[in-house]
Amino acid sequence: MNNSKAIVLILSFISPFMLISQKEGVTFNTLPNKDIEVKINGKLFTQYFISQNEEVKKPVLYPLITENGQLLTRGYPVAPRAGERIDHPHHVGLWLNYGKVNGIDYWNNSREILTNGDPKNYGLVKHQAVTKIKPGKDKGELSIRAGWFEADGKGKEVLEENTTFIFGTHPLGRYIDRITTLKALVESVYFKDDKEGMIAIRVARELEHPSNKPEIFTDAQGKETNVPTLDNNGVTGEYLSSEGIKGEEVWSTRAKWMRLGGMIKDKPVSITILDHPKNNSYPTYWHARGYGLFSANPLGANIFSKGKESLNLTLKKGEEVTFRYRILIADRLPDASILDKEAAEFGKK
């Protein structure tokens, strides 16, 4: 057998993924603490963050980083950075949960509940298993199973969660598709209409809207400091909805997509969340706040509509509901026409 035929024969037995170098495409690296790094072309994109599950109270993607290395998520409470707000310690990275499930609050649970509340009233979303890891040149998949437990994780499991994350490259930069299916494990699971939900990101200070209200921030050592007048230097965030609404006025409105854009280190960046036509109450209401909470809520309507609507959802034992979202991470500010096309394409999936 000549050398060329031998090479062809050897290559025929090699998996396509083995031909992808460690720094090419989407790759996954499981750390000793079980967190999973997600890299694109050798650069960190995000991390499936579960090592602090008992304190963060749910699995999250943290941090979120653009292709050019800009950090888009707040550090507090995991890794506080100077000049950050220290409100809402349950706002960590990118997550999905809900405020009222059979009377249990999964949204507001955090390490502070141990001293400032009764843990039995709060739920914990506990990572249970990685069910699939598939790297790839243009995209990679990570599938996990988690459980929604009552009483801060010490009570019964009421929901089984199966989530697939798809990470990939995109003409605009990077993207994450999150497809989450929740299955009722008890006779009835009741999602009461509530503003606290459902998919959400807590963004970096630079992407907040400028504010003149007094706040509490951290210094370079992580020490809390009362600040009567805010320094808005470098704070440039602004929301834009698919309906043309801008700024903090987007809160409580419906939209097919929402873009939050701004400047970090004098460079444009943006995060866009796309709703999917198969989701409940499409197009979704937005629980998007100027102080840095960027959230889409398909199950809350009462407060957003000023009492005109309610979107309570009940699952009987064995029934499921699925939520689909795309998050575009870009080193640019894509305009509305581009995002309309992206939403239409995503809606076909």
C-alpha cells in the first residue's frame, strides 16, 4: 500500500470532530469543579456555571464575552468589580427561572435568603447531569438535566428541566440558543402570573441606562459604598425593541426581540434576545430595567398590562412546556431591519 492510500485509510476512521483543532470552532472544557468552559476559536465565550449552585441557586451561563473580548455581564456577587451595583444578588449571568411556582419563589432566591428570609419559601434549580456535549466547527451543543426543588433544594422536585444550549458563530458575532423543556413531576404545577421571570441577563455597568438616583456600589476591594449621586461616565446602555420603542420605556411592552446596546471601552457592543413564535404568549412581555436587568417574561402579564391580562399556566403531572430563545452577542449595534430578519429566521427553527 502506498503512502497516499494509507493516509486516506487512516482518515476514514477519524471522527470529524477529531479533525477540529483544540482552538478551532466551538469547544468545551470541563473544569475540576464541574463547570464547563465554552470557547470559540480558542477564546472564552461563556461558562456553564454550577460550582456555586447552592449559593447562586440555579445553573447559569457566566460570564458572557464578545468575540473581541468585551465582558457584558455584571461580576457581583460571584466576582465583584469596582463601580458595580450590588443590588439583587440573585441576578447572575444568563439564567432561566420563575417567581411563583406552586407558591414557591425560584427567582429571588440567593445566598442572602439564609439571613434575610425563610428558605422554605424559596426554590432551588439544581444541576443533575450533563446529557450531551458535542463540539463543532460552526456550533456546539451542551445538553443538561436539572431539577426544580422546593424548600431551597431540601423539598420535593416539582419540575424536571431538560435544556439544550447551542453555541455558535454568527455574521453578527456569537450566539446562544437556549431550548428548555419543563416537565411536571407532581399532580399539578401552577405558574402564577408574576413579573419575576423568565429568561434573564444581568449586564455590566456600562450597559445600564444612565441614572441620577442614589445607589450602593462596590469599590475596588469589593467594599460596599453609598453613592448619593451616580457617576454615569461610560454608562451608555439603551434598549431598542422590535416595535421601535427605546430606553426604559420598553419595560412592560410586548416585542419579538429586544436589543440592548452601548459602548464598552469606546467600542460598540450589544446583546439581543429573540423570542420564538412557539413560546407562550408570543410576542413576549419584557421585564427589562434600566439598572441592568434584561429579561423576557412569557408567563407574566397582569402587572405589565395593568390588570387587563393574566397568563397563569398549569401543567398536570407528565405535561411539558418548552421555551426557546436566541441570544445574539455582537461587537456592533445591528439595526432593526437586520434583527427583524434574524427573528424571522430563528422563528423557522
